[in-house]
Amino acid sequence: MDIQLNKKIMKRIIFLIIIIFFVSCNNFVDNLNSGLQKECGKLPVNDSCIVNLNKILGFDWDILYTFPCYSNEDSISKVIGLKYNGSEVKENETLYIFIKNNKVVYQAISKYFNDNVLFEFGFPNWPKQVNKFTTTVFKVYILSRDQKDKKSFYRLYPYQDKVR
């Protein structure tokens, strides 16, 4: 009887962990969307603003890598100089890896053509599309705005603040 009860409890705990994992996967997209909306959402289309992503995302990092679809574990490891234990980036996805003091501090995936993603990073390394950003400060351009729900779409470019 105790073994069956323990199995049920373990199944529930595993199920809860899986749910928490999938819910937390969207924190990056949700936090960046809401932070950009808060910082730049009242500006007109074709205008821009300057944001510090450390403040928006709520964690410290000093290097951001973006990887296009079909990037695999080996190629990602070579680029970041650390062992990457994730899976291949699937079609219509972008992988974001944040590094601080030579350690991965956060990673996330967003999907293209997803109505929840309201941003894209400018790609300075086109056509390679693997990008390394060494600043947390970005210039954000407001590309469009949905008149119905007032949400904007943003493109972020690294910004080297000369005042710092």
C-alpha cells in the first residue's frame, strides 16, 4: 500500500515540475515584451528609445548570443566556448544564451511567427545569423503597432553608450 501511495505522490510531483518548467520557459519572452512595452510603448511608430536589458529581464549578464534555427549542440558549444547540453534549435526558433563570468546564467527559446513574441534582435552578422552582443544596452526601434490592442513590435540593436 505504501509503495502505491509513494508512486502516486512521485507522479504528481513530476507532473508539477514539468508544468512549472513549461510555464517558466515563457518568462523571457513575457518579461522582454512587457519591459519594452513599458519603456517604449508610448512612443510613435518609427521612433526609438534606449533600454538596459539587465533591468528589464531582472538578471545580470554581460554577453548575449542568439542562435538561428538548425544550430546544434556542437556548434553552439564551439561559439560560446562552454559545453551546451541543450537540444538543436528547431525550425522557426531562436535560442538566446546569456553569459556572465564565463557561465551560462540563462537560456531561452522564442518561436518566429508567434503572436506572443513582440521583438527581434537586429542581426549584425547576416548571413551567419549567430550573434554575440557584448552590451546590455540596446536601441529599440518601434516598427509597428497593433491599433486594436496597442501592442508594438520592436527591433533591438546593440547600443554603445558613450557616457558610461
